[in-house]
Amino acid sequence: MSRVLPGQPSRALLWFGVLGAPAAWALQEMLGWYFASAPCSTYIANRHFHGQPTGWLVAIHLVLILVTVIAFLASLACWRRARVLDPVLAVLVDRYLGMIGMVVALIVIAALIWGGLGTVMLTPCENMR
């Protein structure tokens, strides 16, 4: 069991900062495929969606970009809190994980924006490929 210093970032906030962005990206890929594949085939489970699912896909992208920005801010807050504490091993790990969370969140934000461009510019069947 590790010792928690006063002012040290909470474990939940730290791990949300590290894992929130990759989870949002994975969810975007799964939900994007599910909604984009609806008008492309009649032999799939989600064939009850008719028309173009572009509105759903844009809404999913925007919500997940927001989640990723929040994960970035959580990592930034953890990194800043750990930076001002005494340099003990647990705090160094917190600084490292905060930095990793920020870098990963920035990469995921770029990937979500890039994926969202395909949603707006391509038809759903082309986007799914």
C-alpha cells in the first residue's frame, strides 16, 4: 500500500487522465463502425437505422472529443499537483503518468478530429471502409 501525501493527485483522477482518451478513441471506433455500417448492408444487426447516420456520428465525435479534453485537463491537473510536492517516488510516478496522459490525450484529440472529418466529408459506407 502506497503512502498518499497531502495534495497528491487522487488515483481515480490520475487513471482517468491516462486511460480516458484511449477509451474514448476505442469507443469512437466501435460506435462509428456500428452507425456507419447501418445503411450499407441489409444483413446486419443494426439495419433498423434508416437514412444517413451522419448526425449521430457527429454527436458521438463531439462528445468523445469533450471527454478527451477533460482527460487532458485531468492529466494536466495531476502533473501540476505532483510537480509542487516533494520529489518522492510516488510523486515522480504521478508526474510521469500525468505527462503521459497529456501526450496521449493530445494524440487522441488529433485522431478524433481526423476521424470526424471523414464522417462529414464521406458517405457512411465510404467512411466505414
